[in-house]
Amino acid sequence: MVTYQSLYDFCVEMFVKMGCNEVDAALASEVLISADLRGIDSHGVARLSGYIRLWESDRINPTPDIRIVHETPGTATVDGDRGLGLVVAPKAMDIAIKKATATGTGWVAVKNSNHFGIAGYHAMMALQHDMVGISMTNASPLVAPTFSKERMLGTNPIAMAVPANEEPPYVADFATTTAANGKLEILQRLNKKTPAGWVQDKEGNSSTDPHELKAGGALLPLGSDREHGSHKGYCLGSMVDIFSAVFSGANYGPWAPPFVSFLPLPEDPVGDGLGHFLGAMRIDAFRPAQDFKNHMDNWIRRFRKAEPSAGHEKVLIPGDPEREMEIQRKTEGIPLDKQVHEDLLVLQKKFGLKTALS
């Protein structure tokens, strides 16, 4: 168990060692550790060593010139200049919020970026402005479309954050696959099998081996198979790919660059880096903000009162588990998997970091 502050200070020092300025290092650390705080351990500091390896392979630029390359009053396309997605995405979301402030809604497509952490962080940036936030990104091609054995899509998450009045905000943040790749990595460390419906082998047969991707297998879209609606998960993942990459000029589908540094980049890229899509919508562009938030309270309270099915205590609102986990971990500390902790100690020694994990 480590404190948020020590983990944050550790990450800031590491990102500065990479060459980030202090402001960007602080932002990247905040975004990264927000995942650990919210219980999404697969996207938190467990990813730090992966970012370092990408930087060492010259696939991450620690001092990017993040710039708008095309825009209208309500939209923009941003070139992330190979920067950390942890930095590029929130800066793009700031642009979306500014455009929404001026026009009612703001939409920003991003190219030439990298893995951006949890989608929910960027969507939640809109909440303090009385706006609805939307965030999505394409990712390494690890997912087989329905009826395919070829890996064509990423886990391609979608997040939406909606403010309420007295109730906590509604925050949906989910991969468009049955399970995110990070959950496979957790099961690998625990030496456990996957539930049925998470992965398939290289021939397209169902598997419960968490190492299946290394043998040429694939993750499955949300729904797992056609009979359980995998075509809908496939549609969701493809929508994210189109919005994030075809709009922006990033690589899409099987051309999306891999997160792991040991795999080569596609030899025939169709764009630049990974892509994101971020949006902000001012509530008062549709109705008075207070009216909307009062009705969101009513919506949330009515769903909380829904009668639970057998074996369940209550009905949850999207964002409830993560919010409760954040409160707990800010007080009690953040648990680190043994392997993740060892990886951080390796980084500490390799780069001569002075921050102690305590």
C-alpha cells in the first residue's frame, strides 16, 4: 500500500527524467494515477514502464508541439506531435471546452498521439463547467470483429460524464470489448484463467488462456459472440475507431501502432500515431442548466430505487464503484500488485529516482 502523494511524486520525477517539463509531468502523473485511485489498476502506474519503453524506442516525444491543424468555430483537429496521450488528450479537451463555451458544443479529433490513460478522466474535465464530457480513443489492434479471427480493432473505450445537482455525476467509462487487455495482464500476474467469452485463439476458437494474445489470439468485442450481441460491441468499437482516427488522420484499424515497444510499427501506415476524440456540450445549450441538473438528480434517485434482483443489494449508477474506490484509496492508500511494485523499483534504480514509495 502506498500513498497517493508518494506515487504522484514518483511519477512526476519519472516523467521529468523522460524530458517532460514540470507542468506536463504533473499533468501526466495526475491523469495516470487517477486510474489507480478509481480502481482501474490496469491503466494506472502498471502502464508506466510501458510508456518509458515507448520513449526509449523514440515513439514518445516528451516535448511535443501540440497544435491545432484545422478548425471551425465548434471543431478542431489537433496534432499531438507524438506526445504522451496523458498530456495531449487533456489539452485537446481544454480546446473542446473552450469551443463549447463559445458555441454551445466543442468537438476535437486528435492524431499523432499515444495511449491516453483512462477515458473517464478526460470526459470528467467538463463537469466543473456545467458541461457533458465525452472521450474516446482507438488503440492497438487486439480485437477480432465478429466472425473474424484477424485482429482489427483496439479495446477502443468510450466515456461520458454528466453533471447532476446534489447527486454525484453520472460517469460511464468502458471498453468496447468484453474485457480490457489490462485485465488479461492482471490475470497473467495472478496465474489465473480468463472467464469464458473474453478471448479466442488464433483460429477463432473460444479460450480461457490469459496469454492467448501472445500466441496470435484476440480479444472479443463486447458481447463475446453473435448470439450474445458481439456485433453490437463490434459496432461500438468501429465507431470509436472512425471518430478517433478517420476523422483526425490517425492510424485506424490494423494500422494503429502497438502499445508494446517490442512490436514494430506497421510498415504501411495510413495516418499519424493513435487518435482520440473529445467533446464537450454546454447544458444550457439545450435547456437551463439548473433544470437539467435537477432532473439528473431525479433520474439518478429513481434508478437507485430500482428493485434489485436476487443476490444483489442495490442498483448502481455508472461511476458509483469508481467514486467510492477513490474516496477509500485517498484515505487508506493505493495497493500495488507485487509485479507492478517491482517494476517501479526497477525504474527507480535505473533512473536514479529519489522519491520513495511509501
